Amino acid sequence: MKIRDFGVEIWMNRYENDCELNLAETCVESLTVAELLDMAGKRDDILAELLPMKLTYGAIEGSDRLRGLIAGLYERQAAENVVVTHGAIGANALVHETLVEPGDRVISVLPTYQQHYSIPESFGADVRILKLTEAHGFLPDLEELRRLAAPGTKLICLNNPNNPTGSLMDRDFLLQVVEIARGCGAWVLCDEVYRGTDQQGDGMTASIADLYEKGISTGSMSKTWSLAGLRLGWIVGPKTLLHAVSIHRDYNTISVGMLDDHFAAIALENRDKILARSHAITRRNLAILAEWVEDEPLIAWVKPQSGTTALLKYDLPISSEAFCTTLLERTGVMLTPGSAMDMEGYLRIGYANGEAILREGLKRLSVFLREEQAARAA
């Protein structure tokens, strides 16, 4: 199987451990073990829970405790509708591996996480790209989706909230997608890894798994829950699909680590505290970023409605990769070039790291923009 280089992951692997100010980070600022245990009131007795554990494979599909907690993030799901995976990246890969065969029509939005078009493309699928544009607020054009969704379409791939734009499909919008999918018999895979970070209300947008009998939700502990180091995700969907997924899963995952499962359960048992923290960070920091964008004549955007990232359009005659590498070398600030997401002419910025990092990074970015503009005017 031949597959394209994974642009975003290659970029992150190359630079994220060496930058001074990481504005490419996509997770809400990560929790320490101590912070998690303090939220849960378990700092003094965690060893009493861990020391008796025999470190076997554990429950293959995830512990009943954890699967029940994940199901509780949805409106109409039960533990038997959940399988735990090695991150959302493992969840997405398993769904594609299970459903997609050579020649199948697969529709994917762009921009999105590259898995959702490069994996089915590598399987020989007939991949059709639905481009998200500013004109539609980076939401799918439903008429274009309807045109692409020919009878027999196998899979429609969405990302809600969207990475990198922060656009958000609400319940009514998703129901229109469901109508189109049902009309052509397609499954809908919705990568919901940023679910819980909406800028309004309780932060938790509707899930495709609750709205459609062939809806599949993937998620993880990484973004909203600030625990990427657990490397723990999930698939939520119909039991028949999860049975098929489990056949493939036996070949590449078996189970997640028992300690990862245990700490994820502790986190979700304290979901309200973690969500409150995540909302405080993302809502405060997006306001800071919005104020900065307003004062930058070389930058334009569609303001995110959710998530932890924004897509910035810049007005300079330079490639996005050259922009980001020069910025990093000169200032220590790391962004992600749009070219890594097949969106040349744009930059992805992550705004959910620490406030001090964001403010200083934006300050240095402003200086860089002025210097680049002056150099080209000279």
C-alpha cells in the first residue's frame, strides 16, 4: 500500500520539540498528572488504586467503567456502542480500514485531518473532495455535497468542529447532511475530536452518532480533555459496525494500556471540571486572538466557532512553508503552514496553549509581518 506523506504530522515531528513558542499546538493546554489528581481529589490515594493492578492486557474493548463514561458524552449511546482505541488517529484508521474498499466513493471535506482522504485514496477508493471556503464560513456547501453523493456512496467524512478552521456544524446543519447521506446509503464518519470546545453554551455540539443510524463518531482524550499523553480514543457507532471494526482491531491494537484506561476514566468522572478549564482557556484565548487579527492588516480569517485552531489567510508573496520556517528561525514562534494541509496561502494557528505563550507569540508574529512587508516594499 502506498500512501502520501502525512503533512501535518511530519511538520509537527520536525519542529515542535525545538520551538520556543508553540502556536502550532492543537490541544487545550495539557494537564499534569498532579493537576488531574487534584481535580479528582485523588492525589493522596492514587497509589492505593494503582499498586494492586496486575498489568495484563485488560479489557480488550476498553473497561466497562470507561466505555460507560464515554457513552455518557452522547445523547443516545450505551457502553456497547463504544470501543476504545489508540487515540482518535487509531479510531479513524480503523473505520476507514473496515469500510473502504477499492472503487468505493468516499467524500471528504478539505481542509480536514489528512487521514480522511489519504487513507481511502491509498485503498484505491474514488475520493471526491468537498472544498470548504470562506464564502460558506468554512462549512460544507450542501448543494455540492448532494451533487457528489451519488447512489452507492460508501462514506462521507466530516470533521466537526473542524480542524483547522474552527467552523461548527450545528444540529440542524448535521440533520441536512444526514438527509443527504441517507438518500445515497452512505455511512458518515465524523471526526469529533474537538467536541466540547464550542465558544457558546455548554460547549458540546450534537454528535452524528446520535442523529443517524449509520453515523460514526470518533473522539479522544487529547484535545478538549488535555490528556494527549494517554494516547486514548474511541469509536462510537452501531454495534454491527463495531463488531466489524473489532475484527480489524485484533490485528493492530488488541487493547489500550490499563493505566491509560484508568486515568481516562478518572478524567471523565471529573468531566465538568476539565470542561470548565478548557472553556476558560479557549474562550479567553480566542478573544485575545480575535483582537490581534483585527489589528493586523495582512491577516484575514473566518473567526472560529469552536475547536482550538484557526486558519489565517496572509497577504504576503511567500509560500506558507517559507513563511513558517523563516518565522521559526527568526523568532522561535511555531505555526503550521497551510501547505501541510493542502491549503497553500494559509497558516494554522493553535490558540489553546498558555495565555503568556499566545500573547508573546502574537507579539513576535506582528513584528515579523511588519519586517516582511517592509522588506518587500524597499
